[in-house]
Amino acid sequence: MEQTLGYAVKDNPQPAYPENATDFRYRAGDGAKGSDVNCPKTHEDPVPSTSPTAPRTPTPTVDPLRVWFRIIRLHRRATNTVAAELKALGLSIPQFDLLSTLTEQEGLSQQELAERLYVTKGNVSGLLDRMVEADLVERRAIPGDRRSNALYLTAKGRALAEQGIAVQRAYVQSTLGALPPEDLADLERIVLAWRERARAAEEETLARLRR
């Protein structure tokens, strides 16, 4: 027997509790069958300090520009992945954006559609022409307005839009949807706060440039 740190230790010490014990409790083998007993402790657990002078972990400093680049790269990665899936359906990202927008509201004018897509009316014009030719979208006359047409999905266009939306939903669910609910709630709160600041910055910039 040797002395170590004030404790008597045998050459082949027996474990303080059975090897198959889990956590701090185990099933008693020599007592009442099926009863639980507390696992003996060899030392006291440390008690958390309640001193008001206890050091706190400082909040790390994060560079907003670094976060910005992470978001840009993440957006590109997600877009590339979804674009590959849509390509298998015969759709490009701009085509899918147009079709999915019309699933939310049909009867939009070309100008209204362009505003929802954050592009100019001229940019959406050529895209619309090709989608009308492909029998995905149809233009209908607006009574009393000879200069504009209302845009509607054809049966073929709606079916293709629904397939694209299913692809998008599956990707989002397998990535963003896999986050813990509390993390997702925090992320939404942060994005909404950022959106408000971005809107204010946009209005301020446009007002300054008009001067």
C-alpha cells in the first residue's frame, strides 16, 4: 500500500462504484431488486463562485464587414445549389423568380412585376417575351388601359412554378430549417432589425442623391 496525496491506495484499487454505472446512479445488485442508490462521491463538487467580483467572459468583438462577407458568400452558395436543382426543371433563377411572384399575385402589370423583382421594366420585358412564347405566362388586356397588360400564369407555368417552389422549400428546410428553433427565432429577429436599418439607409441615400 502506498500513500498518495494523503489517501491510502491499494495496489489494485476497486472502483468506487460499478463500471456499468451511468451518471451518478446505478442499479443496486445486492440490495432490493430494481432499486436505485446514490453513487458515492470521492470528493466534493466545486461550488460556483457567487462573489460580485468574479470575472465574466468578455463579449467578443466581431467585425461587421466580416459578417457581411460571410452572408454574401452564403447567399451565393445557396443560390448556386438551388439554381442547379432548378436547371434540371428547365428553369433559370430569373424565370423562377418571375413565376413564383405570379403565384403570389396574378394580374400584375409589367411595371408592378418589375418592382416586385427589384429590376427595371426594360429588364423584365425580354424575359416576359420568352416566357410568353414558352406558354408559361400570358398577357391579358386591361380594360381602359391600352398601354399595359395584366400578367397571368398558364396551367403549364403554374405547374412548373410549383415544382420550383418545392425544390426551394426542400433546400431551405434541410439547411435553415435544421437549426434549433431558438436559433432560428434569434436569426429572424436579427434579420428584421437589419432590414429596418437597411430601409432607413436606402431612404437617406436616395434623398441625399436627389439634392
